[in-house]
Amino acid sequence: MFYQFAKFVSYLFLRYICRWEVHGRENFPLEGPVIIIANHISYLDPVAVGVASPRPVRFMAKEELFHIPVLQWIIRGLHAFPVRRGRSDRAALKAALEVLGGGQVLGIFPEGTRGKGGQLLPFQHGAALLALKTGTPLLPVALKDTNRIFRGGRIKVIIGQPIKVTASGPSTPQQVQDLTATAYQTVAKMLA
């Protein structure tokens, strides 16, 4: 209930204040597990991705956000779960696998932090690892100008074609690197 209310209010904000555009909605799988991989340039990014998605999105969010009293309540109400950055986090991995095992949509910003000035940072390997482990497609999303909403920017959300992944037992480091590179290059081309 809270998720739907927040999505409606956010939609009004994005449509009438930010003058947003969404391209490629037809590329969004309407059923089955999906891992959204999007660039990250603003605090508004999860909102833009969540509203553009025709399905609810469960985001991995940095653990520090869950220590801010009011924000913690809001992001938990939006079904986000914490992840510790920079080290292995079994609880976050378990939560992500449960989301995908339930056929839901998982949202990840594989850069791990916001890129300054809109610059695309290298992708971490977590999304590729999850995709290879579960056979879940990666859905690339490019976000433009979410960091410029009060400076005349016009937000664009571009949803690309899913990157199909085949689960074949334990993945090799090379498979993880290759899929991470493919994901990065796909998002980079969409931003160009």
C-alpha cells in the first residue's frame, strides 16, 4: 500500500516538475525474475527507476541509509534491503536470492556509489554474480540528468534490451568479468 502511494506521488513529481521521459518500456519483462542495472548519479535515481518500472522493484541500498531514523522507515516501506559495501555481505546475498527466487525485480546500482558529474564509474561484480548464479537476465537502464532537476535538466530513463544469462553451475571469475564488462558497455552506449 505504501509502495503504491509513494510511486503515485513520485510519478506526479517526475511528470510535472521534472518533465521526465521514459523510453523502452516495452523492453521490461512483465514476469519472472529480473535484475535492473542502472547508472547512479543522484539520490533521485531509485525513484526514477521505481516509477518507470511496471513492476515493484526491491532495491539493494547502502547500509548507512538504514541508520537514519525517518529514512530507514521510508526505504523499508519501499521494500529495500541493506547491503554492506566493500565487503562480502551474506545477509544481502540471501535477501537478493530470495527476491529473485520469488520471481521479483531486483534493483542494483553496480557502480556502488554515485558518479560525480554523471560520469559512469566501473561496475562492481555483484549483479553479474547474482545473474550467473540464478540465470536471471540483467535489464540495463540508463538515467540522464537526474542530478540536474533543479537546473533545467529533463530527466530521461532509457530501458534497454535484457541481457540474457544462462546459469550453468558455479561461475568462473572470467564469466563474471565478461558479464560485468558487457553490462558496463551496454549502459555506457545507452548514455552516449
